[in-house]
Amino acid sequence: MRRLLLWGAQNRWLATHVPRWRFAQRAVRRFLPGEGFESALKAAVDFRKHNIGALFTLLGENVTDLTDANQVVEHYEEVLAGSRDLQAEISVKPTQLGLDIDEAAAFANLQRLAGAAAEANSFLWIDMEGSAYTDRTLDLYRRLRRHRSDIGVALQAYLYRTVSDIAGLLPLKPAIRLVKGAYAEPQEIAFTAKRDVDANYLALSVFMLPELKRRNLRLVLATHDVDLVAKIWRFGQALEMDRSELEVAMLYGIRTDEQLRLAREGFTVRDLIAYGDAWYGWYLRRLAERPANVWFVARQLLP
Ligand SMILES: Cc1cc2nc3c(=O)[nH]c(=O)nc-3n(C[C@H](O)[C@H](O)[C@H](O)COP(=O)(O)OP(=O)(O)OC[C@H]3O[C@@H](n4cnc5c(N)ncnc54)[C@H](O)[C@@H]3O)c2cc1C
């Protein structure tokens, strides 16, 4: 089921047709407060009351025209200027900024966004896409990190290479958002069994905790796996860390009760709020993460 859904995420015919289907539009609302930024802003204001920060992301990837990439940058510049009081952060995909078309243009766009984020006292995160982009994404990050401190990158625990990528980034005092990984990757380069991915996630986190404690890095555990977070926290306690030093991020609409609990207990929590109309590929990846979600979609077909 996971493979089928991830195949569907890249199918052009489905990408054109599914977003027009009413039941699909109804089903996606579970993970999006709405398509417009105002809905995302309202959700962020509500989360703020519970001491949960926001991470905004405008959906979209693999743009084929640099004018579209420029519009994305302009949109985020407005978002950053308009949400200063919320201390919200933003997260972008390099292919949404033109990486498929022109790497130099994507770099210039990231530079512009990093500047706008710094000016708004915010933070820019770079999403990690499929493995075809890992080297180029890390290269963009390294080049940006030389000039900017308020910028971070997502790394995927399912890739064997991630331990070496982390070791290579540590001298830069990086900001790393550790995720399990959302794309279909072959077993030559990635763990395919969930228990192996989970074990690597734990090992990588524990490897980074002492650096976090020494303030040599910012680490965000981007996962809904609260058992894994609890295990990592046991190591944090052994290092006499404060709960607020452990940052956890989850997606809007998933395990909201756990986000609230973690924030109440004193952990630093952020909710990634996605919005926009280009939700198709992103939404299929959410279904693939938990195929039981497909039944939720099927129920939307009922009157
Ligand atoms: C803030 C954030 C940023 C991310 N950024 C990236 C990125 O840049 N690149 C990338 O490849 N991936 C990214 N991801 C996705 C990530 O790689 C995983 O695919 C996703 O988080 C599911 O794995 P999990 O860690 O939650 O663990 P899992 O073991 O998959 O899930 C743990 C539990 O959480 C619940 N859960 C998880 N996913 C869902 C879902 N979709 N619907 C309902 N319940 C669910 C279930 O109860 C499940 O048992 C991001 C995830 C988060 C939270």
C-alpha cells in the first residue's frame, strides 16, 4: 500500500485529476486548516495560546518556471513580515525555489529568504526531498550556512548516509531537523523496514544530543513517534538536559493531543502548518505514512 501511494504521489495523470474530486478535497482538510494563508495564520494563533510554535509551509514542489519560484519567495517575504509577533518559522523545498531548473537561481532564492527570515527574527528550514536531491540540498545548505546562522536543514533517518552527513555538518554548528523520511527509496541506499528506520532515528538522535547540550547544534525531532521521543528524552535526562532544550515538531492534524501534552510538560513544540492548493503529492505521502488513513478517505465517498 505504501509503495502504491508513493507511486501515485508522482503520477502526473492523478496529480491533475485527483485535486478536482470533491471527496479528495474534503479528505485533505484533515491535514490542512485551509488552502489560504489566513487559515494557517489562524491555526498558528490558536496553537500559540498553548505554547506551541508554528512552522509555515506553502505546498508546492518541482516548479518548472522560475517566475513561479519567484512568486514563492515573494509570498514568504509577506508571510515573514506579517507574522513577526508569532515567532513563526518557515520551511521550503529547494525544487519549489527552482532547483530543477537552475541551481544558482535556487541558491539566490534561498539567500533572499534567509535574509527575510533573519530580518523578521525568524528561521528558515530547508526540507529534504527524494534522494536525487540530497547532495545538492546539502551543498546549498553548506553554502548558505557560511553566511547565515538562522537556517536549518532536514535529514532523513532512513538513508544510510545520514550519519556521515551529520558528522560532516557538525563543524558548521548546524540546525538539523531529523525526520524518518517520506519518499520511496531503494534498499541499496535506505532502510526499508520500519524497525530499522526507528533504530537509526534513535541512534542518530543520541549521537547528536551531547552536541545539542554543548550548544553546537540546534536539533528538532520531527516525528509523531512519541515513544521514540520518550526514549530519546531518557538520554537527554542522563545528560541533565532541560526539557525545553528538546524540540519536537509534528504536522498539523496529526497527534494534536500529543503536541499539547508535550508542550504542557515543558518540551519545545512546533506544529508544521501546510497550506496552498498544490497539496496532491504532499497529501499522498501523508497517506503512505499511515495507510489506515486511506479508510478515512474512503469514508468521504459516503453521503
Ligand atoms: C515537522 C515535520 C517535517 C517533516 N519534513 C520532512 C522532510 O523535509 N522530508 C521528508 O522526507 N519527510 C519529512 N517529514 C515526514 C517524515 O519523514 C515522516 O514521513 C512522517 O513524519 C511519519 O513518520 P513519523 O516520524 O511520524 O513516524 P511513524 O512511525 O510513521 O508514525 C508514528 C505514529 O504517528 C502517527 N502518524 C504518523 N504519520 C501519520 C499520518 N500521516 N497520519 C496519521 N497518523 C500518523 C501514527 O499514529 C503512527 O503510529 C516531516 C515530518 C514532520 C513531522
